[in-house]
Amino acid sequence: MKKWLEEKGLSEAEKLRQRNNATYRRLLPDLIKYNEGKWILICEGDFIGIFSERKDAVEEIKRRNLVDRYNLLSPITTQKQKVTFGLGMY
């Protein structure tokens, strides 16, 4: 499957999703130390911020006009979870 994807190329959406995931994984060790239980917001691979409440992160998405972009909004935790990615969070 990996070889097939490399040959076919990734969609722009998949590239942005992978960038978000890579940023989260890179930051996770420090995030867990100091911010476990809070929420992280990453947009198209760029770290946006850490928020105490999910609603505060959603407000930041609106304030920065990131609604129609690929965002990763996740609780900061070491537990694996299913996260929905993509456009139109609302």
C-alpha cells in the first residue's frame, strides 16, 4: 500500500493531514510534560496554540479565519484516540 501511495502521490488533503500529525508527534513529549489535559490546535502543519478548553480553540479557529483549512484539534494525551480531520468542523 505504501509503495502504491508513493507511486500515485498523495492528495493535498492527505499531505496536510500528515503535516498536522507530524507536528503533533514532534511536540507531544513537551506537551505531555506541561499541558496534559489541555487542547492543542495545529493548522496545516503549523502550531497555533494550546487551550484550556475546546471551545476556546474553536473560537481561535474562527478568529483567525481557519474554518476552511485543515486543522488538528486534539486533547493533549498519551492515550490513542480517533480524531476527525478535515474541513467544516461545524
